[in-house]
Amino acid sequence: MLLNEELEKQTVFRNKLFLSIAKTISSFEKVPEVVPTTEGALNVITERLFNVHGQFLVSHVLGLLSASRNGFSEADLIEMLSADDKVLDDIFQYHQPPLRRLPELVMKRLLMEIQQYICKPHVNGKQVIRYFHRQFHQYFKRFRSVELYRLALHYLNGELKAKFKVKFLIKLDIKNSKGSADHRA
């Protein structure tokens, strides 16, 4: 992390963080207490993400993004997080689906929330997600863990792909004007 004197300087990055905090505050909400540093702004942003999306999902996504050199694709993140029981238990508190897998919509909502902090360059012909500023990498290192590195390693070795090869085919009996027809979804 940078020295506190350097964090106190007004930079475009720091001002952007404070502006993004201000944009998320509704008129009926209390203004959050923010330490006037980059780290203070990132603390407020992270806390808001935890409250909206859940601590396990947010910390795992932010930790995986900070652990990778070039970033991960959205599909890669979904596959890795689908193998993490802590994340799935947090998401599926009230409903147990037939296939325990991270819903794409949950990931899309989180990525929409953090879209101003990430970039999506093409690396090796694949669009990946990574932070647009090095201070995000430095700050979100705190969410890295041996467990996340192990999860990424198993994914990159291809050990997680076999777990999700099951496809569900639902047979629908739909009657049309010409008779009955079976459809698969």
C-alpha cells in the first residue's frame, strides 16, 4: 500500500471513488462516514457491495480478480465460484435448486455494480475481466486466500469441468393446432 501522505493527495482516481460513493447514496439514506483517503473510499465501496451481494460472493470475486495476472472471463468466474460451497450456501439460503451452480444473473448483477472499476480487454482471443487500476489489486489482496488459489488451480487444471457436465433436458408436452408435439428445453 502507498504511504498515507501519498493517499491524501487529490488524484483523479481518488476523486472518482468519492464520486462513485456519492452517486450510490439515495436522498433518504444517511451519508456514510468516509475516511478521506483512497483506502477509506474503497472500504465504503466494499461494505456496500457486501450488503447488496453478500460477503462470500463479493470477497471471492474480488480476491480472484486480484489474484490473476491477466484477469478471468465471466464464464471462468462462474465455473470457479460454482465449485465453492461457501458462496453457493450464501446464495442459496432459501432455495436448493436441482443443480447447485452459480446463476449467471447473480454474477451479471455484481459485474454491473463494479463495472466502473474493471476493464474488459481481450487476452489470447478471450475477453477477460480485470481491475483498471493497480490500487484495486493492492487493496483487494486482502481477499486472497490459499482456498481461492487452490480453487483457481483446480479450475485451470481442468478438474472442475467434469463436475458440471450434467445437462438437464425437460420434456414438455405442448399441444398445438396440428396435434401433439414433444419439445425439449
